[in-house]
Amino acid sequence: MKINWTPRDLHVFLVLAETGSFRQTAARVHLSQSAVSGVIVRLEEMLGVRLFDRTTRSVHLTPAGVTFRDQARLMGEQVQEALRMVRNVVDLQSGSVRMAAMPSLAATLVPEVMAQFAAQYPGVQIELHDTLSGPAFDLVASGKVDFAITAANPAYADLDYSELASDGFVLLLPEPHPAARTKKPIAWIDSAGMDHISMPLPASVRQYADAAFMHHRRCFQPRYEVEHIATIHAMVRAGLGVAALPELAAAFVRQDGVVSRRLITPVIRRPLGLVMRRNRSLSPAAGEMVRMLRNGFSRWTI
């Protein structure tokens, strides 16, 4: 049996089942009586069974027609429910947003935008993964999140990346450190003799520091390697060393006893942007979240 009917065909059938009149049905569905008759004949041919007993004076459902009427009503309700659910998603009354963000963004701009979104669209579920750049790209590539807000990573050339902002690098120093006595910028090479605290590879922060020292043909060899920025701050505050971090990362867990000085020569800026799967459309909810994040970045200065 080849099913090739439309919701309009089912509507014509249900109206005829209700009125028992081709004339009245034609008037209600805005078709000619011959067109109504054609719809019914087509349905009967597809089903291989007569749906109506017809005489010159009346039209009555057959037993098969009664069964089909009940199922047609159910299908009509299901179609309307499907349309309602789709409309709710389009109107952002329901749906979900799954996103990843690097920790420094997840602790600063992203929650502010999430709060605005949740207040405006309370029916939409929001899922946030705070993770480093590499895992964030992996989450996008696997489809586990709709998009990520993170630092650029050229290793993922098969994903779309669009820059939203960028931040420079600063050197965190304990307040008693001799280099903290001046507010002038510090050259990367001038920090080469200091004990550095950094993240291990493949963290993007570490890759930028490696590149800055390679600019001077020096190998970056930190004294300590830890994974969490809060730990780096605490270790700098304790006097265990200095740390080269992006401005955003340095600011989001700022502590007393630690000062920052801009790093120059070279001046390095870390791009921050939106990562999405190529040739994939975002849901209406995810698209609206991206729009609000873009607006947030446009008002935000690092």
C-alpha cells in the first residue's frame, strides 16, 4: 500500500464523514464537488477499500470508513501537536541550548548573558560546559554542544571559527617582587630568568607563552606546571614564581598580593571566538544565545 495523502485530503474526508453531503463538504472546504469526490476516490484507491456507501440521496461511512475516520482524527491531532511543538521551538517557548566556554569566559561574560537569556526565555533549557580550548572544540565536533566560546585553535580547521574579541598577555607577580615596583610593561625576554608557573601543554595559554619565547629563540621552561588558573594565582601570591596569562584569565580570579604588568616584545593577543560545526544550522534557541553573546562581547572591553 503506497500512502500519498495530505493533511488536506484527511480534512476533506473528515468533513464529508461529518456532513454526509458532497455539496456541504465542498462549500466548507472551498472545493468543487467533483474535487471532493476525487479526493475520496484517491483515498479509497490508496487504502484498497470503500470508505463511503453512496446513493443519490445519502453518503454513509462503511465499517472501514469508521475505522479510518477515528485514525484520521488521531493523525490530525498529532499533526496539530507537532505544529504546536515546532512553533514553541521557533518562538523560544521551549528547546535547549548546549554550549561550551573556556573557564575564564564561563566565570565572567557568559553567566551574565545566560542570566539575560533565562529571564527572557524561561522555557529554554541551558547547558554549559566550562572547559579548555581543546576539549571545547572536541565537544563541538562530536555534536555534544551546539557551539563553543573559546580561544582559537588552528588544529580544528574543519570547524567554523569567527573571532568575537581578543585579549593581551600580562605577567602576574607577587607584590614584593622587584619587577612589581614599576608599572611599566615588561618584555617577555626580561622574564626569562624568573621562575614561571604555567599550564601544561596542550593548553592554549602555554602555547602562546612558548611562541613568545621562541620569538627570542629561547625555550620556555616553567618551574611549575598546574592546570587551574586559581592555583596559578595562589602560587604567585605565595611567592613561588610569576605567571604569563591572558588578561581575562588573570582578572577573573584577581587576588590581593598579586599585581599584573603588561607583556610586550612581542605583543601577543589571544583571539576569542565562536566555534560551530561547518554547514550546520543552529536551533532558534542556540541562534538567539549566540546573538546575545555577540552583543555582550561588543559591549565588553578587555
